[in-house]
Amino acid sequence: MDLYDFKKSYEMFEAAQAVIPGGINFPRTPRFLTYGEHPVFIQRAEGPRLWDVDGNEFIDYMCAFGAVLLGYNHPRVEEARSRQAALANSTTMPSNLWLELAQFLVREIPVADWVVYGKNGSDATTFAAMAARAHTGKPGIAMAHHAYHGLHNWCIESDAGIPPEYKTHVHRFNYNDVEDLEELIKNKRDQLAAVFLTPVGHWAMRDQEAPAPGFFEAVRKLCDSNGLLFIMDDIRCGFRYQYEGTHAYYGEAEPDLICFGKCITNGHPLSVCLGKKHVMESAQKVYWSGTYFYEAAPMAAAMACMKEIKESGAIEKIRVMGSKFQQGLKDQAGAHGLKVSVTGHPSMPYMTFDTDPSLEKSRFFCGAASRRGIFLHPHHNWFVSAALSDQDLARTLEVTDACFKLVKEKYY
Ligand code: PMP
């Protein structure tokens, strides 16, 4: 096949840098992807596919960085969203959906006795941190090394524009290491409000790490015996492993608060922080308001999306398709004599090559795949769409096989 060319995308990227700092934000900037080998601007999206501004077609394994589970432009979700948008979206007082969606979430998600709305995932995690601080009267948040909980000042690892004192309230521990967390809590107990966790260790540029058996139970116990809240940041994994929340996939321990965003709406701006009754009074004290927090159309999308996920068996479908994808990658790498590490739940796979600490081989592999119509990210875990067909997967594996061959020729 002719390899794709991204001429128009990169002309636009040049132009974007003149009017937008950096052109595109991390981690979607071409500098973070594979410069020159990935499309930069997208014109159309449907099901598991993207079309870029140069007219190239892709099977997409990033799904809007996890926001799209059912496939792009899903008819049930879009119909519900458009119907509500035609009735009312941003209005002086909230719409009826403000209550209806909250009641729906409280019925559907066992941990939820109440709901607070935001737009991006970062809104939900910020609310959770504020609620925990209001509840305990303490400022400290324990979180895993490398964990990403959003872009706001209280949790971001970068430095530019962030007064350094914010970092004094963040206390890091090693994911999956109960003793390390125990030691941290022992030393900082009088300062800590909460332990924040993502259900899975899925940090950028690293293999993914599932929670060890009993890890969440141990965190729950430590939080209970030290008066801390246990907060699950389920923004990225939520609704991909298990409908009730990813913690439930791994056992019995329940967090006090859960944050969902991304695929709760299949790609529309809404996030939620859900909580247990005993935190409700404190949650009520937190000042929380945003012009667009009241938007009704994304709420209609959320209800339609959750119903579709539940009724269509989408979670099982992405697990099965993702397992076939993971197995295919392992078999192909083995057949080419290459050592790879394929990690993560099948619905969120990721692959790295051995002896590739800077991910150069990954960048080459993902760039080669992109020029052949398969969109993968070298530094970030991938996402499987429920709209993916067996033919799409077969085409994907044809391309990855060709890309493994190229990696072998170039690096071994
Ligand atoms: N938490 C986790 C685990 C995430 O993966 C992300 C986004 N990648 C966020 C929080 C922040 O979500 P958003 O980008 O929607 O603000």
C-alpha cells in the first residue's frame, strides 16, 4: 500500500503554533507522538474510525484518549444529546436532567449516595480532594509516584505556573506497596486527608500494573484506621472493566468517593464525583460552581451512554476484542523473534519493546502503523472501541505484523 502523507496536517500544525502556545496541548502534540508520522488534525470520526485533514482513514486505538467507548458518533448517544440540546442546554437554572441523572447514578453505581458534576476529569478529582480536605480538616493527599489525577495545581507534577507550596501537600508512595503507604501514613497521619488511587498503575511511558490481590482491601483498612478517605480516580478505566466501577472488578473494598469522566458520555463534556453518605455534609460545604456545569445535553448523553454500555454488552465486547489484539501482538512479536511486554486490561492494552527505555522503538512502531492506517500512541496506553469489527482487527494485525518486521530490520 501507499504510505500515508500528512502534508496538510503539518502545515496546519505550523500555523497553529503562531496562534496557540505550542500549537496543541500535551499529550496530543506531535512532539509527544511521532513527529511527522501521525496525523495532527482530524476531520471526521465514525465508529472505530478517524479521517484526517489529508483524507487518510485510520482504525483508531486511542478513542479520544479513552472518552469514546461505544465508537464515535454513536446513534443512541447522539440522538439523546441532540434531542436535549434542542430543548435546553445551558440555562439560568439547572434542567430536570440535573436531578434525573443524579438519581440514575445513585441507583446504578453502588458506591454513590450523591453526585457532584463537573466537565473534565480534573474537575471531578479536584472536587474529591476538596471534599476530603473539608471532611478531615487536613490538607495532605497521598498519591502514587507518577500518578496523574488531572491538571489542577493541587496534584500536577509539572512546575511552570504552579506555586511550589502546592507540592508540600502531596505525599507520594509506590503503587501496590502497602508497606510504603503504611510508612507514609505513620509519618504524615496528622496532615493527611485522603489516599488517592487510580485502579490500575497506568503512568505515561511505563508498562501498566494491575493492583496486587488484596491491595485495595489493605488501602481501605489503612484509611479506616487512620481517619482518611479512600478516593478512586476512575476517570480513565471507568466503564471499561466493570460498570459499577473498576474497584469492583478487583474485589470487595469500596472507596468513599469515585471520580468518573471520559467514557461516561461517549465523548461529551461531563465528569462526576460520586460519594458515600458520610461525606455528603462536608461535600455540601465546598464552594463549587461553573458556568457550564449545568449543561443538560451531556447529561442526556451520559444516561444514554450508560444504558447502552449496560444493555449492549459493550464491556464484554471490548474485553474479548482487546484480548485477541493483545494475543495477536504477542504471537507476532514472538514469530519475529522480538521481546515485547503487553500489559493492561484487554480493553486498555499497551505494548513496549525490551531494551527500549526512551521508547524509540515504540515511536518507530507506532509511526509505521500510523502511516498504514492504524492509530496507536507510543507513550500512552491504548483503548479498544466497542465498534471494532473482526475485519478491523484482522486489518490491524496485518499492519502490526508489517511493523514488527520493520522494527526487526531497523533495530536487531
Ligand atoms: N485522572 C486520570 C486517571 C486520567 O487519566 C485523567 C486524564 N487522562 C484525568 C484524571 C484528568 O481528566 P481530564 O483530562 O478530563 O481533566
